[in-house]
Amino acid sequence: MAVSDQEVRERMDAFMQMCRRSGLRATHQRREVFREVARTEEHPDVETIYRRVRKRVPTVSLDTVYRTLSLLEEKGLLCRLEPFSGRARFDANTDSHHHFICTRCGRVRDFASEQLDDLSVPRELRSWGDVRSVHVQVRGICAKCRG
Amino acid sequence: MAVSDQEVRERMDAFMQMCRRSGLRATHQRREVFREVARTEEHPDVETIYRRVRKRVPTVSLDTVYRTLSLLEEKGLLCRLEPFSGRARFDANTDSHHHFICTRCGRVRDFASEQLDDLSVPRELRSWGDVRSVHVQVRGICAKCRG
DNA sequence: TTTCTTGCAAATTCTTTGCAGATTA
DNA sequence: TAATCTGCAAAGAATTTGCAAGAAA
């Protein structure tokens, strides 16, 4: 679950570089927010990150954590697990199918594929738990947005 | 984008059957909420469903739409596009990777797979837009939850 | 200094809940 | 009738924003 020291160092370097390139300030708060996400593979939520950062930066505020995470996402240093989930969206198609998602407008289009349905996933997964289903998410820019 | 009349009819039948089996009432409101999701492939959000249902059931309230959608999801008649997105979660791994998600506890575990990275998606997708990346989401019950 | 950043507090947005009256089987 | 549903209004959770004070180049 923990990321190697080596890897964390590389990620921190990438962060410092990004700041220099973008003319942003690598403040104490920003460094510690990024470090908390960079050092783990457990994909913490905002509240968790906030709680952990506060141990080292007791005065940090929750909205700074939010602002920093948005910034880091925008700069490509991290991404959110479900990027298009501002509001709940529903699907009455209960057959197995997959999704093409336009990363610009958020539109989602279904597609079916027998080939993708019986995709074989790495053997190691079996020791992690019972696999119930496999969903493929294809991301890109839709024809409408491409213009 | 529109679902065939035949398919819509079948979905409505499944809904009526579910109500009977579960001892739930197939009220006007519930029927129209389900119909709105069942008749389209565009995956509408709650507000959109509400707006459309109101055309036929002007007195329906937003919270009834919410309650009905939860109920329908629970009964397996529909599902939400991003089921695990109560709060935002972050990932500092910018290399291509995939996710195993436990549908019980929500824990997410990364895995890499060259084979999955160059998955070939159906040809038809190319006409929908530029494909940028492919993410595989494996859902199941993790070893810890299985007990 | 001068621009960028932070913390506070309040606002927004999305979703859920308690309750009394209306509705359905 | 008897249990279930609905609409209303208010509460709750997650996230965003305006602003004045504070920190970094």
C-alpha cells in the first residue's frame, strides 16, 4: 500500500519542477498536501488528506486542501478516481456493456463488445478477491467537441 | 440515443414484475421516473429526470425522484454510472494503470497490465471521437470483505 | 514590494430525512 | 382498511468562493 521512498522522491521532484515551470509557489501547505497523496496507494479522500496534513501543518484549512488538490489535478500531477461524478447519472441498460466518455463535455455513450466482456484480468487479482464484473472505460474527445 | 419501443416495453414489464414480487406499489410517479431513464441512452442526471417527469406528472417532487431512483437501483433495475463517488478520491500514480474495486467496502487497488493497456476497442468508436486512454475497472468483493 | 496564497466564513450544490396527509392494493 | 408513498420543508454532506490578512519571490 505504501509507495517506495524512491518513487515518492521522484514525485516530489516532479511537483517542484511543475511549480517552477508554472510560476507557482511551492508552499509548505502545498508540499504536504501533495506528499500525502504521493506516499500512498490507497487513494485517500479530501477529509483523510486534510486530517493527515494537519499533523504536520496544524493550521492548514480544509479549503486550502481542496484548492491544492484542484490545482494539482489541473497540472496533471494527480487525478481523481472518478473524474465525471459531479452529479449522479443513471443507466437502465442492465446488460453488460462499456462506456466511451468524452473528457471535455462529459457525454457518455454505451457500447457492447463480446471481446471485452470476457477479458482476462491478471492472475494476481484472484488473490485479492472475487471478481464479479469487468467494465471498460474508454476516454477521449467526442466528435462534437473536436469540432 | 433513443431506446426502441420494444425494449422500453420490456423494461417497463420488468419494472412491474419487480413491484409485484417485492410488494411495492407501481405508482404513477415511480412508473414515470423509471420510464424516463428506460427510454434513453443518454444517462440523464437527477435534475434532468425530474424536469422530464414533471411534464407528465406536474406535482412530482424532486425528493420522490431521488427516492425512486435509489429504490430502482437497489432492486437492480438501473445502476448509476459512477457508483463509488460519494466523495472525491485522489491518485498520484500518473502511469497507465487499472483498478480493482471492492463493491462492498469501496477500497480500490491499482494494478498494471501491459495486455490491458493496449486493448483494442471496437472499430466503431473511432467515428465517435479520438480515443485517448482505456481504463479497466474490475469489480468484486475483496478478500477482507469476503471474510 | 508586489504578487500569490491562505484561512475564515459564508454560500452553493447535491442528496437525504422526518413527518403528516394522500394513495394504492 | 392497512400499509405504503408522497410532498413539503428542513437538514446534511461535499465542495466552492469572496475577501482581507499573511507569506513567498
